[in-house]
Amino acid sequence: MYTFVSLEGSRATLSFEGPIDMNLDVGGVGMSGSGTMTGTTVVNLAEGRYQSQTSRMNLDMSMAGMTMKSNSTTTLELMPDP
């Protein structure tokens, strides 16, 4: 789900949040996981493209009777053309 946060000039900031569910076959061994992804996106409305995005993913995974947690943060930023 996306939520409007702010508008500054031509830059709109949106927040997002949603569930993650996965089921994979890794070399014949089943792997499953669930969690959430949250973050913010900045979109340049004048240029019609995003400027940056930061997201955080929290997963609880299970594989071959083992459980593990994965927490990761990703930041993407549009670089200007040289």
C-alpha cells in the first residue's frame, strides 16, 4: 500500500508497506518465508521518474527444518547523467 506523504516543488514523497510471502524450491529442498517491506519513494513529477527509494525488508524464513531471520535495508538513488 502506498501513502502520500508530502509534495515539495515537483518532488512527491510516498511511503509504502506490504506483506512478503514466498515459497521456493532450492535444489529439491523447500524454502518458505514471510515478512514485510516498508519504505519511502521520492518521485520527480516534472521528469516523470523516481529520484530515490529506501526500503527495509524483514523476513522470517524456514528451510530444511531450520529457521532464520533476514533484515535488510536498500537505498537507491538516481544519479545524474554525466
